[in-house]
Amino acid sequence: MARLPPRVGVLLPSVNTVLEQELPSVAASAATFHFHRLDLPLSPEEVGDLARSVDRDHAEAIFLSCTDLPTFGVIESLEQELGKPVVSSNSASWWALTVALDIAGPISGPGRLFQTTGGRICQ
């Protein structure tokens, strides 16, 4: 698993065996964790509220970990509101696929992540 930036607010919707395996490597990055048991599906507005709940002044970025969350419609507005990158499982996967396939030119996708070519998105 790739190392996260040093200070990331992370929304993990529930604890399960997959997340339990990932937590040691993520915890080493000093991320802030907030666990929520969610009744899916959620509206984009509810996702936005949960994203705000994991934001902290010291957090450099927000990561929304769940492929069943409707995040693409709220990432850019959250980044503008919070003043930091917001990345979801789906946006990171889409971005990584475009990099792996060496797709040239601007790639359409939500947020700062899609304005990069593999560099750091935190200031």
C-alpha cells in the first residue's frame, strides 16, 4: 500500500478484515482516522458532511475510503471549501489507471489529483 502524506484525515466507513490489514501501514503515516458505520447508499450531501467531519486544521488532505460512496460530484467543491486535496478510493483508482495506461493529455476527473502527473498534491 502506498504511503499517505503525513497528515491525512481518513474516512473509513467501517472496520473489516481488509481494513484491519491496511491500518498498520496507514497508521504509520500519522493519519487522523474517523470510523463511521454507514447505511448505504448515501447522498453526495451526506458524503460531504462526513468529509467535513474528518477535516482537521493540521490535515494536509482528506481521503474518503469506500468505493460505494458517491464522491465524484463533491470532491471539487470540498477542495475549494476546505482548501486541501480530497481524494476518494474511486478517484485514486481512476487516476492510477490513467497513469498506468500512459494516457496522454488532460484527463477529466475530480479535484487536484487529476491536475498532476504523479507528483505530490499537498502543499
